[in-house]
Amino acid sequence: MGIYYAVGNALVSDEELREKQTLQNFNFESKMDFRSGQFDPKIASMGLRDVAGELVEFVEIGIGKPLIVELREVYTGKFPDTRRPKDMLVTSAMKSIAAYNGAPRAINYLLKNIGRSTSIDVVPAPENGTSLIFYSPALMQYNSNITVEFGFDEFDPGGFDIVSNLFQSAAGLPIFAASSTFLMAAGAITKIAGRVGSLLADKTQQFASTDQLYLLRAGQTVARAGFILMTDDRNDFNDWEKQNFSVNKLGKLVNQEGAPYKGDKPYAIISYDGRESDEYKKFTATQASAELLEQFYSVNDRRQASADILLDALKLHNDLRFRDAADEKTKEIAGLDKEKDKAKIEKLKVERQAAVDNITNDLFKPKIK
């Protein structure tokens, strides 16, 4: 698995980072040499630039805090495996490690005529797509896995147009692929066939990589806000590439002179940020609707139906689920000793507040004393 953290000018594997933290007490506050570079807290900073040119720092992530997971760049490398460009489908999925069933794929990009060695870090305004992978106003899952995949094909115009129209309905949110037959946007449910649906069900995408967002798992590095480099699970970077390339402050994979990577290996760069975003609030309900789509909904021959009723129902369902979780935490707190179990009570209070923050309808929010 090729997952690397951008630490100073080094690309650091989870294994090496865990080793440094265990044996040398590395804590992001002092200099440290890694196999592929060095971390210096005085010059290392992870962030973006705002319109004035100032660096906008990432907000740290954690239980009870907001979480935005974004796709910052996709690089095609030696693909497509033909010399002429092809249409490109980029998908992502995220789920708790405690969940058995697979999460629905989110379609992030569906772009025409993409060639080899192409870097996609922004979707042109006239095109359809979104960089959003996941959003929660208050994270409740301690440990999750995130997968990014992409593949190439020549999509039929009908399927391409359907996805394009759904992106307009979704208003900046991903379109969730509940199966190779159904797609779920924020405003519509659609039946889809043809090559777009076939590639969604295909297990041989040209790029597939999974990152581990772990906040509380023994023997694992605690995830931090910032950039993550994802290389293909079947075609990792070699030692020379890891030593000579790093993710810079703007989330770009560059060499020591600042020139972008132009090699044959594909990659994706994602980011974790703890900011709250009102515009992403429909994300959770749309994802939940996609998970239940095949069980509770069918689409007639008109191929598209309004999703408003289903979305409203799922919002209420989610609110009730989070209310139940908050009430369970309250019961646990009531059964503990205020002095002996002080630390555990504080932890439960954070988890309870996270559940409350995920409730969208104020009528479902409990009154906490």
C-alpha cells in the first residue's frame, strides 16, 4: 500500500512515522531526519494560499470536530494505456472500519479526453465534478478507510449526459453510485446503464489506493490535518522517487527544484481539514440515501425521479440515530462516578456532543444539562 504523509520535505510512510514516534518521541515540534528528507518545524507548514497570498493553515481534526476530506490532485501517469486520450472516471469512498457493508462510491470527476501524464487539480468551471470526498460537521468514527480509484473508457453520450445533469442537481456535492444501475444526487435518483455503469462495477481500475484515517487504534499513527499522497496499491513509488520528490506547501508533488512530477506512476493527493462548512451539510443525508437506495426505492422507465422525499426521510432517520447515540452517552455518564471516572466522563461528553452536532433538526436535539 502506498500512503505517504507530507512531513517537511520528506514523504514518510506510516511504518516509519510510527517507528519515529515510538523510538524517538517525534512530536512535530523538533527537527527530525527521515529516510527521504527532513522535518524542521521552523520552515515546515502545511496549508493553502488564500487570495492575498497568505498561507491558510489546516484546522486540526479529531472526534467531535468537523472533517472535510478533499481530493486535491489526480495524476494519470502512464494511463490511459492507449496513445490517444480517453474519458476518465474518478471515484472515492469512505467508511468506518467497524462497518461491514461497502460504502457507495462517490463520483468526483467524469471528464472527456484525458491523456497520459495529465494532472487534474481543479475542474474547469464549465465542466462537472467536485473535489469533496467526505464531510461531517462532527466526526464520530474513530477509524476509517478512504479509497480513491480512477479508470478510463469511451463513455456513451447518454450516460455521460446523465452524470453531467446530476452534478447540476447535486449543487457541488458528489454523486453517489449505489450500484452499477442507480446514481444518487442531492436532488434526483437516476437509473444508468452503459459504460459509465460498467466501469463503476469494474474491479480493474487503472488506479486504486486506500488511506487509513485512524484517530484511536493501537499501533497506528494518529491522523493529522494536511496533505496525504496516495500511490497505486499495485505500483508503489520506489526509494529514489520517495527521496527526490515531496509534497510542497501547496499540495503539489515536486522534486527538490520545485518541478512537478512527470513520471509514469499515477497518484492522488487528498487532504484532511477540520473546518466547518455549511455548504456541505447535505452530504451525509445524500450518502445515507445512496446506501439504502436499492432496498427502499425503485426508479421507473423515465429513468429519473425526485429524491426530495427520500432525502427528507433519511434526514429524520439520521437525526433519530444520532439522538439515540447521544441518549446512550448520557446514560453511560449518569452511571459513572464523577470523581473516579472523570477522564471517561469527559471523553463521553465529547462523543455525545459530536452526536448532537450531527442532528440537523433542532426538535431532535436533547437538552443537555
